[in-house]
Amino acid sequence: MKINYPQYIVDEQGNKTAVILDLKIFNKMLEELEDLYDVLEAEKVIKKEGKRFTFEEVEKAFTAKLSKKKTTKRVSK
């Protein structure tokens, strides 16, 4: 069965009040929001503290963070 997403829940007047998403789509959206949040937080630190990092430092930090997220996801499932 093919279902088109998103689907909406509507009230008595036909106004959209909620959305139904496939869980895979929702999880992908959540991951992308988390990544965006990380970037915004990094930009705040740079603006506030004027810190600069080499590519290698950033790569190492993100790799460590991604490894931690993957470990946390495995444990929580």
C-alpha cells in the first residue's frame, strides 16, 4: 500500500491540526535539525569567543560526537 506523506488530521472545520509522518521521515528530519542546531551552537561560540579551529580539530570533534550518538542510539533501541 502506497501512502502519500504527509497526512493531516483536521478538526470539524477542516483546519489542519496535526501531521502524520512516516517514522523514517520523522527520524531523518530530527537528525537534520540536530545537525543544524550543532552548527548554530558552533557559530555562537565562534562569535562570542572568537575561537578558530583547524579542519582537523573540527573533524576530530564531530567524529567523536557522531560515534557517541551512534553508541547512544544502539543502547536506547
